[in-house]
Amino acid sequence: METGLRAGTLIEESVSLSLISKRSKRLVRTTKTSLTGFNIKFYKDVTEVQFITSEKKEVRNWFFKIEEKESSGGQVMEMSFKDDVIHSYHSAMDIQQSVKLGVEYLRDLFAKPILEVFLFPDDIPYPFYIGFKECNNLYMKGEKPMRNEDLKNVLENVLIKSVCIIQLPVNADFKCNNNALKFNEFSSLSNACGHWITREVLLSLKCSRIHLHHTLLEAHDFMAFFERWYYSNDKHFEVMILRTDKTFNGLRLDGFHQIPWDTQLRGQHFLYAHKLAFDCSEGTNIMREDGILCTVLFRETIVFFCVWHNRFPDISGATIFI
């Protein structure tokens, strides 16, 4: 009798086998796979769990689907395994609890983390809960604001280890525990409303990368953030793009150690992302006491603030923003 599964066993075969008995489940747990973790996508009427390999490829899927049926209390799943895909069917009342149980089962079975979560909350049935405690990256996108209590629950109760991007309207009266906003990268990019980003929220952020749209922040708010960085020994902050529905008129930097730009000091372009760079030839260059150089470039409604950890980045193939 075999004592282990072949290394190439398909993911859905492993899940199916693990459900047969406790012994089968133990067998699956000891099998090596190329699986590195899971991505989860929440939609209105379906949740998709993607199985991601070490090559960052999506290899298999588990779809949790809403089907008209009586609630089972979330304890029984009707499942099918077909064409390399797992399907399970749930009532609208059961699906969130079923997703929670399913994800917990997978994490226990394969001992792998949740990598990326994509939340599309428009018209998701209430009450909504995300059903897990941590992930690497979280992306939220929609046309409608989430209920304050649901967004608060996500931001306060899910440990987002790296990136949090909110691309949906947020109610202006939204508040949460600002100490929970401990991401490495944070963006609030709604075209509708970012007025919840107050001075207090801004100053609570310890992110290395920040991108905020449609705030009501003004020059003195940015200066409070800038001065905190300038008089600190922070060596992690990289870049901020800050847009306001008011104005940054009155922003003054003449009280700091300014240095005229030349090509020996730094490059002309700051590499913001792999294929995106910003022209900083007209920005104000400021040197901190420890020799770290930054540039601040501002217009009436936008501030671009970057730190030159690499003063001469390779921008080959990058789109240049002026």
C-alpha cells in the first residue's frame, strides 16, 4: 500500500481525497506540492478561491456559489469536482459561513497562507464578514460605499501584512481604530469620496507608500506629516501622492535644508512602480541631517513627496508622468 501521494497530484484530487477519512487527510497533509497559498475573490453571488503555485500561477479554483435552497446552517456542503475545478453550492444565508469553513479547511490541509484578497462588496448580502484573520494584500473595489461597520470590521480585524488598496467610496463619517492601519502600502483611490482621510488618519499612517485621492487635507496637514519624517530617523518611507478637493496653496518649504538639483545629485525621474516614473526636475530637494534626500513637488491640488533610497533608478521602458 502507498504511504504517500505522488508529488504531481492535482490540487482538487488532494481536497477530494482528504474528505474520505481522517487517514486520507493526514496523507494529504504530508504530501509536498508547489502550492504557495490562496487568493480569494468575493463577488455578489459567488466567492472564488484560487490555488497559487510557486510560479505565481493560478492552477485550480474552488467556486462557492449561491443556489436557491434551504439554509443548512453552514455545516453541510454540496460539492462537485469536475474539469479541475471544485464547485460548492450554498444558500444566500449560508455562503459566508461556508467560505469561512472552506478557507479554514484549506489552510489547515495545506498549511499555506492567504496571499491576496479581492473584495467587490457591491450588493453582497448583509450581514457581511470576511471570515479570516490575515492576508498579505487586500484590494477593495466598488461603486457603492460599504456600510461603516463592515469596512471597520475588515480594517480592524484582518491583519493586512503588506498592501491595502481601497477603490470605492467611503462615507465621510467613517471612523476606525487608526492603530489598525499598519500596512506597508496604503491607497484610497475612490473618485467619489476620500473625505474620511483626516489629518488624524494621515498622521497615524506608518506606511512606506501612500496614495490618497479626494481628501480634504491642506498644506498644514501635509507639513505635519513631512516634518515628522524630516526630524525622524525613518529609513523606510518611500513615496506619497496626496490629492485634495481643497488646495495646497501656502505650502512652504523654505525652512528646510534645500539643495538645487543637478544630475550629480540624483536622477531626473523617480521610479514609482516597475513601469511608471515621475519627472522630478522641478521639485524642491531637501537633505535630512543623516544625508537622506527627498523631493517635494506640488501643484494647487496635488503633492508628490518621494525619498531617494536609490538616487539613480533604471527607468528603461517606464511611462513618465510630469
